[in-house]
Amino acid sequence: SRTPDTAAALDPAAAPADRERAVLALGRAGPAAKPELRKLLAASEPAGVRAAAVAALAEQKDWDSMPRFLDLLDDPSAVVRGRAAQAVARLT
């Protein structure tokens, strides 16, 4: 079942800053949150949400997200590129 953090993180109508905070909180929920966090790496998500999802997955040392982290090194957003670089460095 979805927690309030999951619902807030996934709600495209919520303010981006609220979604970013919810994504980081979701990341603290542990490995069960990884599938939802991975969905938030989609290019259609706001840059801050993508960056927060990268940080949360890197914190959990999610090796399965490494191919996506590598793709995000070319993201249009400098913030996302930076977080992706930090994630790659942390996991290697």
C-alpha cells in the first residue's frame, strides 16, 4: 500500500518542492520504496524530483539504477547531472 510520502511524491499536481521533500522521505522508507523511486527518474518528472530520486536511490546503494544514473549524466538539468555523477561515484 502507498504511504502518504509515496502519494505526495507521485502526485503531479503537488508543488515541486513538496514532491522533492516527499521523494527524500520516501527514500528513507527503505528498499521497498525502490520501485516507486525508479519511476520518478522519468524525463517527464520535474528536475528537482528526478534529482531527489537519484539521491534517494544512491543512498540505498541501488545498483539496479546504475544504467539510468549513467543516462542521467546527459540530462538537460545541471542539478540532475550533478546528482547522477554523485550517485555513480558513490556506487563505484
